[in-house]
Amino acid sequence: MSGPHLDEWQRRSFDISSGTCTPQQKADAYRAHILDIQYAWASQQITQAARNRLLRTYSERYAAVLDSDDPRNGLNNFAESALHLARSQKNQSEKWESGLSLEGLMQMPCVQKMIHAKSQEDEAIVKPEEANVKVGQEEEQNAPSGGNGNQEGAITDERLKNFEPKIIELIMSEIMDHGPPINWEDIAGLEFAKTTIKEIVVWPMLRPDIFTGLRGPPKGILLFGPPGTGKTLIGKCIACQSGATFFSISASSLTSKWVGEGEKMVRALFAIARCHQPAVIFIDEIDSLLSQRSDSEHESSRRIKTEFLVQLDGATTAAEDRILVVGATNRPQEIDEAARRRLAKRLYIPLPEGGARRQIVTNLMSRERNSLKESDLESIVGATEGFSGADMTQLCREAALGPIRSIQFADIATISADQVRPITSVDFQEALKTVRPSVSNKDLELYEDWNKTFGCGR
């Protein structure tokens, strides 16, 4: 067949105005035009606007073929299964269009499942230096050196293979990697506690080769003292300054209404911490989790305590594990004896002394306009004997409202921020009339006695 004769045959076959053109030939012609348009758009030969205009033009020209219910229609016969699949997936496609489009088909779950199955075959063989091990939401790059990277990834996966993914994700969500940075200078006073924590947490992580054997850091630290003295703030500072993976855990994070789930979460916590060494596990209000065991307590609570104690320092605990548990409490007398033994460093966090109270006021007032003098600061420090750090913060907040209270109600909506007067000593005198110490002398005596009996302070 010669070239001109072939062109003439094509023209007669694909001319929809021809009387000899069958419905199947018209459908084939429409399909050929659509493929040409899609290819030109995919290869950037035409713009998207031109593509849409051409698609609309040809759909109008071949409307008789597209809207026909004739079973002999070539398009419907060829794409019957595809159209049926598209209709069944219409509710699941967010970008559904009346006609079949490349975008719509690619986003269907069934198509994505086929693509994913094909990609798994290509990903079956992965080079050791490119292999990634995913733990929950985290992703760790394996060591590129020979087979060590693969071996480390296998160990990590081996440790967590017996835990449910939802438990791993729940524990991973407790990793604290946000919030404003806190320095040791931001904590007023508590020099002995800060020095001890630096020796236990910071130095061993900087030089693990030196802190071995008898110099090895303890497995646990207990921060106890009155409420509002900075125990939780110290925990946040450890998270910022240590460079270790920091888990902020509460009793509610490790409890569940299902029997046996609490113990699994405790095991998962320490397993994930071992995979992210060095790690620090901070437990606020640890007395609610490790209180003294008794015959009247619930069995599930007892099992959680036992599992926690075993994971902290038990037969399966390796000596080289670089995991530190830091607990904070204002009721140290309620902690179980076995837990007290494992929390070897028990540091008393007392009420701030005069210098610490002065530093708290100075730091807070540096952010506000004030006219305080040195004599005013001395007067405030002398009048706040027995105040905790939280009490001092509340006192400064109350004093900061003094200038606002002096503004007339009619002017509060129109006055500018620059017109608000500075904070004065008179505002602190008024604030002292409403702010009282939150810690009683009786409670202080209990803390002092417990520190003398079990504490590690000087």
C-alpha cells in the first residue's frame, strides 16, 4: 500500500462526518487525539490552558460517540473496566472529573497500590550505606562503613520488633525537642544542685571514655523539695544543655485502661531510649508513678512499678547503657524504697535564698519598664523571706498590673503602651498585700528531715 493511498484510507476512516465511519473507528480516532494532546502537554509542547481547550474541543466534536449507549461503541468497549473502576472510586478521588484524566487515575487508591507493589521490588535490594532504619516517626542513617551499618540497623529493629507501632509512636511523641532554650544561668541559685547535675549528665556525655567503672554516672536522680522551686525547670535545662534525647514522661503517659498495656509501654520506653542513647527520661511528679507498694493498691499499678524498677536497674540492664532517669517530686516520703535505692542521687531543691530571689526579680523586671533602685530590690528581697520561685514570679506579675490598675477605665481603650507608667516599688508593696508564701514551715521541716536522712546534699 502506497503512502498517498494510506493517507486517504486514514482520512476516510477517522473522518467522523463520513458515512462509512463506524462507531468503533470514531472512538479510536477520539482516543488517538486525546493521547496526542496528553503527550504534547506532558512533554511541555503545549500549555495547560491549550490542553484544556483542545480536550474540550474534541469532546464536543465526538459528543455523539461519548454519550452513546451503543454496546458496539469502541471507546466504551475498550475502557469498560476502567470506567467501572473509576465510578466505584469516585467518592475516594478528591480531583474527580467527569472524563478520565491522568491526574484522577494516578490518585486512585487501587492505582497507587499497584505502583507501591512495583516500587517494593525495586527497593528490595538496598545498599548498606543508603539503608535507613525508621523507628516510629524518627529516621536514623546507618553507618556507611561496610556491614556495620546494616548490623546496627538490625539491632535497632530487633529491639523494637515485639512492640506494637502505636505504642512506639506514643512513646516517640514524648520526646521533647521544642520550647525556648534554657541555660543554667536562667536558674537562680541552686549552685550545688546545678554543679552536681553537670557532673552527672553533661560531663559523662562529653567524655564517656573517662566516666567508666566507678566514675560511671548513676542510673537515676531524684529532685525533691517544695513546690515551685525550679525542679521542672532544671529538667528542661537538662534537655537543652545535655544534647541527649530527652523524654518528658508523666504517670498518665504510662498507664492504660487495658490490662498489661502499662507494662508494655514501660518496656517500650526503655527500649526506645536504648536505641537513642544517650537518653534522659524526665518524670515529673514521680511519686504518683513510684509510690510505696501496699496490699490495697491495684494489681496493674503494682505491675507497672515492678516493670519500671526492673528496667531501671535489673538483671537485664546492661552496665554500658547510657540512660539517665530524672524524677521530680514534692512528696519524697511517698516514694517506694526500691525506687529510692535506684535513684542514687537525691538532691534537695530548697526555697531560693536572698541572692536567688533578687536574681529572679531582676530577670523578670528586665523585660518590663520599671524605676526600681538597688534599695528597692533590697526591700523586696527582705520582704519575701520564705517565698518560692513560683511565689516570686506571681509577685512580679501582680506588681506589673499596678500601672494598669492606675489607668482610668475610660482611658484603657485609647491609651498607648508608651503612656503606661513604669513599675515602681509602690506596686510591689501593694502586691505583697495579696501574695503570700505557698510553703508552710511545717512542710519545710519535713523536707529538711528527709534530706538529712536520705538526701545527698551538703
